[in-house]
Amino acid sequence: MTRARSPARRRASTPRRPPPSVEILDTAFHRASLATPHGETKPERDRRRAQLKIVRSGATVVRHLRLETRRFAKPGLTEFERALVAGAFGDGTLDRALVRIRRAEERIRGLSREAEAATRRASGAEELGDQVRAYYGRLSSFVREVDRDLEIVRAVTEFLRNRPRLDPAAPTLVVAGFPNVGKSSLVAKLSSARPKVADYPFTTLSIAVGHADLGFDRLQVVDTPGVLGRAHRANLAEEEATTAVGRAATVVLFVIDPTGGSGYTLEEQEALLAKWREEYPRLPIVDVETKSDLGQRATRRLRVSALSGEGIDTLWTTLRRLMEPKGEMPPIEEATEEVPLVADDGGDRSPATASRPRRGPERA
Ligand SMILES: Nc1nc2c(ncn2[C@@H]2O[C@H](COP(=O)(O)OP(=O)(O)OP(=O)(O)O)[C@@H](O)[C@H]2O)c(=O)[nH]1
Ligand SMILES: [Mg+2]
């Protein structure tokens, strides 16, 4: 999770766009060129035109920098999104880029103020022209200095656009296991998601979400890429799955394919299950053996089939039991203090309708 990864490397195959500064500065200078100054005399108009060019170009650049970073403005990323971004781009990469962009904004504001003040002391059209040119030069270099940071921010924005937004307050079932074992098929069976299913490993390369009705709550069902469980050699897709297990799951559904059809042995799958149980001792992990339609096998685990539907009802019973709120009502004083049972308007505001804290996964 600490390795820095180059977003440029991720996009190696896509044609290179011009640096963000080119587009931003083009727009800013174009807007500035449209300035139509008022004034009685030509010298007045010249001065006003120079001021408008400075103020408008600076403000346009700052507005663009704000727009580029708006995905990260308050309320900001969830803890899970931060972990995903750290896994894909390296710890702190995004934060450093955002700080540098913010600093550039401040410097540009200061520069604009100074340049505008200087125009008041200019002696004529020629000096004003020089001042505007000098200002444009410095403005350009301030924006160019954050080109790399803007590219990082754009890459992270794009990365998050391709990931589902999970509600951190809603119960979340993360379906995980080795590649090609039938995770996506089960996600499709259990939820509204319709992920791609195919007979080769790493069909699923990033997390996806579907929903299901628990009866008492709306469940988020997260499909994940397969994980091979090799120490220190996880690819980005595997890391993403591991992040979902460790940071998003209320309950994990660990899918085992005992048939050999996935290309992975039962032993290696069980080793990953044991490793996760050790790493997340307080996280409920439900293990099932899937593809039960392909044949019988003596096992203590629940046997399910995404194809025939065998075991799915029993699985739901187990999942519902694990997801049920565990009677975590607020302390009695809190519950009785400010929540009248009968509201002034006569409406029912019984404590049962008050929001209750959700039991999240306990992290190791
Ligand atoms: N017979 C049978 N085949 C299944 C079952 N579930 C999945 N499969 C097959 O197993 C293969 C892999 O299924 P997926 O659901 O794509 O598996 P996955 O674990 O999501 O795979 P990755 O995304 O590559 O990690 C596909 O050919 C499925 O048709 C099942 O219950 N019974
Ligand atoms: Mg899949």
C-alpha cells in the first residue's frame, strides 16, 4: 500500500493529452482578451483594460483549479475511497498534489493583487503592456508548475468515477476469493448487479456494487477482483479487493471453488481464507463452496450454486443474521432526553424510527 504508483504508467497506452495548463491558460487568456473597458479617456481605458486582463485571467485560472479539485473538496473522500486511492496511487500522493494546487491558487491570488496595484502606478500604454505581459508570464509558470499535480488529480478523479460510491453507513457484503471461482456469478445471484462472468481469471478487475433488500435494511453487495494471496506480489486488482475486505466489509463472503474448475487448488484457497481470518479476527467471514451443481463433495461448509440456486436461501438466512442490528440502542438517557414520543404536531417519533448506530466491521 505504500508503493508509489505512477498514474502516467497506468495510462501508458492512451494517447497523451496536452498538459492541463495549456487548456487552462488558453481559456484564461481568451476570457481576458474579451475585456471591454469603460472610461472617458484613452489612458483611462488602457489602464482599465490592463487591470481587467490581470484580474480576469487570474480568476479564471483559480476557478479552473477549483473545478479540477472539486471531487476532493468537503465532505471529501470516505475512508474507503482514501484507502483505494492510496493503494492505486501511493500513500499521500493525492494529498501532496492537492496541497501544491491550493498553494498555487494562493500565489496566483497574491500575484494578481500585486499586478493590479502596479497598473495604477504605470505611466502609459507601453508600460501597462509590459506589466500585463510580465504578469501573464508568471501566471503561466505558476500553472505549469502544478501540471503534474493536476494530472494526478485528474487520474484519481477518473479512477474514482469508475468505482462505485459505497455508503459507509450501510451494511456491506464483500464477495471475495480466488480468481475465476464464481464470485461475480454469486454477486449477480444475490443482488441487482450484473457483472461480467467468464471462464478465465481476472475477469473482474475493479470493485462493483449491487444492492439487495435485507428486509430491515438495504445491503450493498460488492464484487471484487480475485486475490491470489501471494505475499508482497499483489497486482493492483488484488490490492483493490483486499482493501474492500479490510476497509469496506461488514461481512465477507469468501467464495471457494472446490471443483478445480477455476484453476486453483482447494488448499491455496483455504490458505487465503486462513490468512484473512488471522488478519481480521473480528470481521465475520462466511465461507461457502460454490458450483455445487457440478457434483457432490463431503464438506462442513455451506454448498451453493449460482447456476441452480442451491444453498442460496440458507446463505441469505446466515447473512441476515450477521447483518442484523445488534441492539445497539443509544444509552437510555440519550434516548429519553430530546426525543418526545409524541411530537408537538402529533406525529409519531418513537425511538424505533430514530437512527441507530451501525455495527461496522471491527478492524484488526
Ligand atoms: N457450474 C457452475 N459454474 C459456475 C458457477 N458459478 C460460476 N460458474 C462459472 O465459473 C466461471 C467463473 O465465474 P465468475 O463468476 O466470472 O468468477 P469470478 O470469481 O468472478 O472470476 P474473476 O472475476 O475472474 O475473479 C464462469 O465460467 C462461470 O460460468 C456455478 O455455480 N456453477
Ligand atoms: Mg468476477
